Amino acid sequence: MKKKYKVLIAASEVFPFAKTGGLADVTGALPKELNKLGVEVKVIMPKYRMVKEYLRDMALEPERVTDTLFFNVGWRHERVSVDRLVSDEGIEFFFIDKSEYYDREFLYNTSHGNYPDNAERFSTFCSSVLHFIKFYKWQPDVIHCNDWQTALIPTYLKTMDFYKEDPFFSKIKTLFTIHNIAYQGYFFHSELNILGLEEKDFHMEGFEFYGNINLMKAGLVFSDMLNTVSDTYAKEIQNSDFGYGLEGVLAKRKDALHGIINGIDYEFWNPQKSKHIFKNYSVEKLQDKKVNKIELKKECRFLDLRDDVPLIGIVSRLANQKGIDILIESMNAILERQVQFVLLGTGEMRYHFIFEDYMRYYPEHFRAFLKYDDLFAQKIYAACDMFLMPSIFEPCGLGQLIALKFGAVPIVNSTGGLVDTIEEFDLKTKKGTGFFMKEYSSQELLNTIDRALEVYKDKKLWNSLVKNCMKQDFSWGHSAEKYVELYGKLEEKI
């Protein structure tokens, strides 16, 4: 009989409570699947303003577990409160509440840059996690950490005598998941004590990085095991093109590094079940997808409502990593091909201004919704014929997985998780699920769109491709089983 592992998932964002990107989708969906597999899983995160607003809007009343969790972080004396909420599945969610750190409009930064006290904010969160589990008298087998905001948890466990000498923590192992290595958590050397770190570990084999502190590096060095969110990305980040300066650290730890593809939550992202699209549809009722296309065109105020005009969509954070620069370079040529294009996303203001201009120049062909909105995103996935992801790099990518389920054919760059989840469509065999760019350039993006448009002209062939997409299964169950295997390997290290 398999052991019932006890796992604490520590994350800086968790869907549906607070989200800026794919990290929240993972930490929101994975616990439910682990729970189904018999894992005793709990989740802990900061209680941001966004969390408070969600709880209020959903009329949820978390239980106050403690008002007086005291501990030291470096020279600081901290006091936090902890709230507890039990999900319908019986999973315990804990929220670290300290208003001066977390009661803010955004999670990590504003449009002017990172919050200047992020060292205090996330060192307090990581310390809270360790002190709380002892207070709560719940000793996990594994603390599953996610990205730099939680990297101090394994660092404290491995470097601080306070934890190393306490039997409560001696058998706890750590798994550190890299969701995007480009975001690393840099801090000045002068913030060493604020972070609760010690000078003895400030060196090349520790968390020192070009004279300053790198928390992502700390997580890579001090965690017992590492994983990232696709096999291809696990290989890519070990070279200088994608490692963002940490490729050497990862190469040294390659035996501890694993790749596990993300899944998606088909209860939420499902055209058969969604309450947020115009009409539900399935592989068997593919004709009903057309209703969504026509209705979205009306919502976009396009005058041309013909079904045979291709509709291209993109739902993305507006950042260079996502290929937005080459999209802009090719946008005039794309729109001159008599397609219609819908964009949803928010990000750098320079992109906002450019896309607002395109709406003025091409009112019959282009609409941009410059916001974050998961519910409206479902309308776009349901309506579009093609879905663009021309990312420079993509650790896993959730957009292409959602697009597959909704029958929006992915047009993607050959990188990371996109390589692991999309198969080039073969005109002869009619196998495959999308179209790959052969190189990262605006001209190649245009060439790849043209290949897709040629197939689109043959309705029978296109429907075969759409059905291939919708039949793919990237549910969380298989990925969760792989995480359980990693927890088992960690236990072997005890």
C-alpha cells in the first residue's frame, strides 16, 4: 500500500484567491488532484487585498487560527495572524495576514516597479510558513515551494541553526518548482539581514549572484529536489539562452531536476460546461462553436459577421517574452490578409498604446481588450479559429492547452512546453494539433499564419484538425501522479 504523503504547498499566489499568471493556476488545480490521489495536502499563501476581496465577494468566512504568531526575521520582530478556509474537497487553505505587507492593490509591484519592501514581505511569509506548521502541530513530509517568493523556506531549513537543530524540522524535505526562471528575486547585499540570511552563505555556492542576493538561486541550491513545468524547458534552462545566468547552477543539479508538464482544470476550461461562453459545444457538436464566433464578433462590433472570415485570438500578458514585439512587427501584414483579430491582455503600457492605435487604424479587423479577465478569455477561446503564442520562451504554457480544448488551433513558437504539448499538423496523415514557427521572427510568424490560413480554406481538413485539438487530454491527473512520484523520491532521501 502506498504511503499517504503529507504535503504543504507554499505559493505567493493561488487561484481563485489571487492570480497574476500561470503559477496561480497550477497551485490552485494541483492540490485538488493530489487530494484525489490520497495525498494529505494543505496550501498556504499571503492574505493579499485581492484575497480579502474574493472571500468577501464569495461570502466566505475563514476561521482565525491565531492572532499572535511571533518570530524573528534577522533583526525584525514580526507578528502575523493566520486564517483557515476548508474547500469543498476538504483541503485546508491558510492565509498569512499582515496588512502592512499584503493589503495592497497588487501582489509584487506597481507600474512603477517592484515594491521596495519585497524583502520584508516575502521573508516574513517564508518564516511564517515554518513557524506556523510547528504552531499548528502538523509536520509535512514535503514542503512544495514555488518560485523565488518561497525560496527562503528551503534556504532557512538548510542554513539556520534554529531550524537545523529542531527535531520538528529535521525530516521535512523540500521540492522547489521553477515556473519561470526569468523572475529571480534580486536583492542588494545590504538587505542580507532584512531577509534573515547570514554572511556565511553569501558566496558563489550559496545565494550570492554578482555581488548581490538572488533568491531563485537560493531555492535551486538549498532545495532537496527541483522541477520545472515541462521536459523541454528543464533542458533549455541548463544553457545560456534560457538559463538567465543560473544555467551553471542547474547543470550542477541536473540529477535533481525534473520536468513535469502542467495540466489544466477541465471543470473550468471546458466548452461543454462553461457558463461564460455564448453556447456550449463539443467535438460532436462542433457546429455550435460558430455561434460563439458570431456572437463575439457582435460584441467586438465588427460589421462583417460571416463565419468564413478567420478569427485569430491571443490571450496573453503583454511582455516581450510573449512574442508581442514580433506580433506588432507583423500586425499590418496579418490584418491585410482579411482576417479578424481579438486580443486580451495587460502589461507594459507601450504595448497598450500601440494596440489602441491598431483599433483606430483597423476598426473592422482588430479589437484589443486591455485587461485581465479569465471569464472573457473563455469567450475568445470559444470563438477563435486560431490562437497565437509566439513566445520567445514558454516554460509550459497554459494558453495552448486551453486553446486545444476549445478547438482554437494553436500557432506557436518552437520552445519549452509548447514543443511538449503541440504536434505539427500533417496535411497527408491529418495528424497533429497546430502549427510551429521554425524560427523566432516576425516574418516566420507571418509565414506560419499563412500556412494555417491555407488549411483553413479546406473546411473538411480544418474540421479534422479542430477535432484533433479537442480530443487532447491535458488534465491534471497524470501530472499529479508524477508529483507524487517525486514526493516518494524525496522520502527515500530521509
